[in-house]
Amino acid sequence: MNHGTFQKHYHLMLLPGIILLIVFSFIPMAGIAVAFQDFKIGLGFSRSPWIGLENFKYLFDMRDSRSIFFNTVNIAFWKIVANLLIPLVFAVLLNEVRYVLFKRWVQSIVYLPHFLSWVILSGIIIDLLSLGGVVNKTLQQLGMDPVMFLGSNAYFPFIVISSDVWKEFGFNTIIFLAALTGISSPLYEAADIDGASWLQKVRHVTLPGITPTIVLLATLSIGNILNAGFDQIFNMYNPLVYESGDIIDTYVYRVGIVQAQFGLATAVGLMKSVIAMVLIVISYQLAGRFANYRIF
């Protein structure tokens, strides 16, 4: 079988994926026009009046616009930081465990939440933190007043960030453990001969050895700075915490689906997509510069 035949087979294998990409990603991009229209379902794309940038102007004039963008960046930023630091520390500590069975057991336990949907996990968190939940019952037994955790703007962002770390840090830990296996063991032996302590070995051998992985994950995460987790927050938030928990995606859902303001919702989504695209390009350039990461 010649080279040309192989190429034809490869293209045939790609064909279903390309068709799905065109149908579900490229064709729907025509809907971007709604962002520049006073869109009415009955009139459709062709007859709805064009209003230019009015939806975008209205967006920035709204009182809620600043808070939803701040909440999105704030929650996404701390998710990125926590999902880098906590798995890194946990991986370094777990790498020191010499009991293989115990190490694998711990990996499996912390990795399990990654496979559960936010519908399930949010229900568990809501049950735990409700006024009649385990946490508040424990506080009452200790003589403290119950706390409305999921109705407090002070607590809600922390709950969102910490629960996301709980769900994902097992997956990120595996990435760092894989990077740790690439560090040459003679480096540790040389450090032992020099009388280095465990902390000194971590500082001068372990961390430099996985620095490219850390830089790569950090730079690639920049593109997700506007993705604070719609499925998580949508299943956990309520009107009491809109001030601190309402993000771009949940706002688009409420405005576009619930209130049927399709033009405004599309404008918000389009602006988010453009900003995210710019950040992805920047993060890719940074990954190439600091971690020598290239796709093309």
C-alpha cells in the first residue's frame, strides 16, 4: 500500500470529526449576527432590525456588568492558582511515599471526584452546607450559631474555589507525578552525598526538574481566565449570592434563555469569546517561549 493510499485512509478517519466540527462549531457562528440585532424570534435573522453596537453599549452601561466580569476573573484566577499549587505540593509529598499500594490507593481516592459531574457533587455540597446539614449541625453541637454558607457573599466564592480544587486536584496531581518520574535519580543521590535535607532536595532538584511542566500548565491556563465554571456555579448558586457568584456564563443563561434577550446575551458571549481567543494566543506564545511548547 503506497503513501497516497495511507493519506487517503487518514483523511477518511478525520472526516466524521471534521463534519461534526463544521455542523456544531462553524455553521452556528452565523448566529453572531444576533449580537448586532434587536433579534425577534418571529422575524428571524433576515428581518430583525440591525442596531449596530447598541447591545455592547447597553452591556457596559449596566450596573451588573462590572460585577459579573470581576466575579468571573476573580473566581477563575484563584481556581487556576489553587489548581496549580495544591496538586504540586500534594504530588511532591506523595512522591516521597515508598509503600506502592498505599500510594496507588491514595491516588485512586483523590482522583475519583474528577469523574463525577457537578450535578452530583453540587448536591452533596448543598446537603453538607445547608442549614440542616452536617456542617451546621456540628457547629450547633459546639455551641455556635448555624451559618448560611451558600447564601453568603463572603463564603460563596471560597466554597466554589475549594470545591473545584477538591474535584480536580487528583487529576492535576497525576500530571505532576508523571513529571516527577522524569527527574534523574542520580541527582537525588548526589544531593544525598552532599548532605542535602529533604527541603533542599525539593528546592534544588525536584522543583527545577518539573519547572517546564509548571510553566506549561500555568501559561495554558491563562486562556481559561474567563471560564469560571458554568456547570458548577449554576448548580450551586442562588439569587442571594449573585453579587459575588454571578459570572459571565450564568448571566448569559439568565438573560438569553430566561429573559429572552437574545441580542444582549449573544453580545456578552461574543465579547467573552474574542477575549478568550486573544488570551489563548498569548498563552500559547508564552508556553512556547518559557516551556518550549509547540503544536504547529
